[in-house]
Amino acid sequence: MKELKPEQIEDIRHIIDTGDKDAATQELADMHPAEIAELYQELDEEQGESLFNMLEGDMAADVLMELDEEDRKRLLSDMSPEDIATNIIDHLDTDEAVDLIQEMDEEERDEILSHIDDVEQAGDIIDLLKYDEDTAGGLMGKEMIVVNENWSMPECIKEMRMQAEDVDEIYYVYVIDNEQRLKGILPLKELITHPSVSKIKHVMETDPKSVKTDTPIDEVALDFEKYDLVAMPVIDSIGRLVGRITVDDIMDQVRESSERDYQLASGISSDIDADDSIFAQVKARIPWLLIGIASGILASIILSTFEAQLATVTTLALFIPIIGGTGGNVGVQASAIVVQSLANGSLEIKQFAGQLGKEVLIGLLNATIISGVIFAYNLVMLPGEFAVTLSVALSLFIVVMFATLLGTVVPLTLEKLHINPALATGPFIQISNDILGLIIYVWISTYCLKIFGA
């Protein structure tokens, strides 16, 4: 996407101020909807609304879908249901229309749908609204080229020309039988090399990769990656073709999912952007910050039981940050590997035991190396304080083992409970390991001091 130049933005501002719609149309004609949406962000609210009102047809609808949800809602609030239906919905593919309508309340949805002139389009939108938005059915669109397996090639070409008027991008031609069941795909190459074939079914590719309407989006994305697809047909429970998903739809979903996971791993409880309101951002950030405060209070309570030992052997306090920090780092590493593997499909729940065993071995090696290094360091640097040396080394060994197990078990358990496992890569695992590390350190240090003395 081309970067907007300052002088270009100033020209648009001038055109908006003069209200010259023809000049605006000419200036924006060669710009992509995403570029116009970026331009909208550079303008103040009033100028942005004026710019949008100068757009018409497909461009207005496409730009609206490129804007943030908050901006979209503000613009739509100034439009009547009839205007939304005729000026926006009519110019969108069904999957995009569904995305837009899902952002509205039920009363608004019904009123907008009642103003859609194309009964078939309205019916398609109503059908798509029935599906869960996190499934293939909720992501698919109805626009596609469909031919019957018993048609001849001339019949097929004639029908394709008629259907193509409603389809922006043609990736595949889907072949169905008389019961609407998906039978295959017809590569466009076959139209050229077999122009006079008697029936489509003689040249189509059978058993195409497809997904059912209730397939989770994560699984659909993995199939697109695995088979290098640009589009995939969607079928119902008895194999009837009901829609298609394109690669751009999947890319949008993967990006949104990655953003959600990253924010969740950072301790942000809901999906927010930098331009969201201050209240929305505080609301999303504060929960884990308060939990962090609570964990700090708990840590201070734990340390208060250790006060006598710390007063006697002050050296013990020097290693509290190492114990907590190492446990948190190890836990985050272990959980990050598991979460990433679950996301890309290289790890499944049924491999729970195998993954746990592997992480135990990794934890043993890491724990041995880390505790060995700190033991050797303290042996040299703290002569005569063998109790401290042994306490720190043993604590680190056990903390690393527990953190590894926790970082592996928690995301796998969350996945099994159908909770986003990315939760386990953030403050949750860090705080858990901090508290666990302190408890282990207090217990082992107390025990070692009793045996070896201060």
C-alpha cells in the first residue's frame, strides 16, 4: 500500500472544505479502499464524515469495511436503515454484509434486512447469520461459480458468464450433482483444453478439500496453510455446497486471532487498539494489574513468615529476585512452545502425556545446568555460607522443574476446557511461578538452615 504524502492529505482537506464532490471523486479514483481508510484516520471527525459522504457505491461500502469498528458505528449512526441497506449492504459480498450486520443489535438487523431489495441476497445473509461467527459457516460467503456435473462444456461456459457478474474473484468452479452435493472442482484450464467435452463430470477433479459449516476457524486456517489453498468450499452435514471461504477471509481471521493472543499474553483482557478510548483501555488492562498487586501482597505475607531467617542470614534476600525471575521465565518459555504448537497444529491434546514427558526431560536438563551454575558461583563467592549456597541451588532446581510442568500442563488443560491457551503465556503463569518460587525458597531455606545452621 502506498504511503500517503502530506501534500496529498492537504489537497483532500482543501477539497473537503470546498465541498467539491467531483474533485474528490477524481482525487480518490485511483486509491485503494484501504488507503482511503488510512486517509480518513488522518482527518478530524467532521472532515472524515464529509469525506465518506463524498463516496458512492462499491467504494463507499469497501472503505466502510476497512475502518475501525468504532468509526464504522459512528458513520452508520447517521444513516437510516434504508440507506444502509441500499447504499452499503447491496454493494458488499454476503460474508462482509454479515460481519457488518453482526455489529448491530437485533432490532437494527431486522429493519435493515427488510429494506434489502434483492430477496435472494437477504435470504443468503439471514442464512449466514445462523452460524457461529467462529466457524466456517460464519466466515463463508455465498458468491461462487457453481455448475452441474451433467452439463456440457458450452452449457457450463454460458452459465459461468451469467454467474460471474456477482463474483469479484473467481478461484475455482465448483461442481455439484442434482441434489446440490459437492462432487468436484473444474479447473479453468479444462475449459480451454476440453471445449467440446460431453459432460463436466468427465474432466472435473473429484474429492476436493472442503470443510463443514461447523468446523472451527482455527482448523480451517490450518487446512489453508497445509494444502496451500486460495479458496475452499463449505458443505453442510449431508455434503451439499453452501458457500466458500477465500484466503483473504482467513488472513483477516489469523491476524485478529494473533492480535487477541498477543494481548491476552500481555495481560490485556479484551481486544483493544491504540485509538480506543481511555476508559476502554483502562478497563482492559486493570484486571491483571490488580491481580498482580494481590500476588505481591501474598508474596509479602509469605516472606513475613521468613522474617527471622532473613534477619539472621541477610544473604538469603539477595537471591529472591533470581528465584522468582527464573521460575517465571522458564514457565513462559514452556507455555509459549505448547501454545504455539497447539496453534499451528503440530501438537494435539491426545499427545498430552508425550509432551509432558518431553518437557520433564527438558526441565531436568535446564534445572541441572542452572542450579549447578549458581551452586558453583555461591560456593566461590559465599565461603562459609554453605546453607545459603545449598538453599539457592536446590530451590532453583525445584522451581525450574515445577515451572516447566506448570507451563506445559496449564495451556494443555485450558485447550481441553476450550479456553484460549494463550492465557497461560502471560501474567497468569508469571504470577503463579513467582508465588510458587517463593514458597519453595522459604521452605527449603528454612530446612537447610536448621540442618547446617546460619
